[in-house]
Amino acid sequence: HQQYEHTKEAVKNMGLSIEVEYITDMQKIMEYGVMSMPALVVNEKVVSMGKVLKAADVEKLMHKLGF
């Protein structure tokens, strides 16, 4: 849940109007190939898994992805 909150905070700080979704459906999670939680998926691609990123880290990652 912390990853979700940090991601929402980062998106808000960046002024982006994108949807942040919290997925708990194991079938959907497995479809992404996620082996450790939490995971961060951007545009259907897993960009982080296995660690809770702080909002600032999410922002850096989003900038690297071109946001």
C-alpha cells in the first residue's frame, strides 16, 4: 500500500494527469511476470519490483521513462 501512496504523490508532484491503480488480483499480477511485491508497472511494463520506492525515487524513474 505504501508504494501506491508514494506513486500517487509522485504523479501529483509532477503535475501528471495519469491514473494510478492498485492491483491485488493475483492473476493479473502473474500476467506481468511479477515475482516479488510490490511492483510498479508503467504502460504495461514492469519497471520496479521487490522494493518500496519513495515518491522522489518514483519521480526519478518517471523522468527516465520520459514523463
